[in-house]
Amino acid sequence: MFQPSVPTVDISALPADAVLLDVREQDEWDAGHAESAVHVPMSQFVARIGELPDAEPLYVVCRVGGRSAQVVQYLVAQGRSAVNVDGGMLAWEASGRALVSDNGEAFVA
């Protein structure tokens, strides 16, 4: 559930050098993701938290923003700087940002 205290950024305001953490599941990732994103599915998040980049803040994305908001809440509670990407990968695609498939090939959604 969304909490008003979750830091959020609109896709249009996402910095070009943002470190993107994609928390979608493997099948969603395989279907298309941001080329520079780090993938740690929400279902494995706590077990794989040591794999997170040291970047501050982390920009967290999922399909529409619900799961990523939960991850941001968790990270903020752990003392990390994290921001939810509002609208998730649907907003990413709608804004015309590039995606790559699981084999690394670029495509337009």
C-alpha cells in the first residue's frame, strides 16, 4: 500500500545518471528493462540486499509503482536513501525511454 511518506519522482524528473533498481520478477525483467538497471526481484529482496549498489539515492522501479514503493519504504527504514519511480516501467515505456530484452538487445516498446 502506498504511504504518503514514500519519496517519489516522476519519470520526467528522473536524473540521467540515476542508479535504477528494478524489483520486478524475472519474467517481467526478461520482457524488457532499462539497460543500466540492477535487478533484484522483490520476492528475493531481503535475501539479496547485499547486492544493492552503494549509490545514494537508489531509484526503485517495478511495473506500476506499488512494489517499488514498498521496497523504498523498507530501504528508508534501514537508513538508505531511496526514491520510488512513479508509474514504474509502464511510465518508462510511455515516456519513450529505451528498453533492452533479456538478451541485451535494444527495442522500442
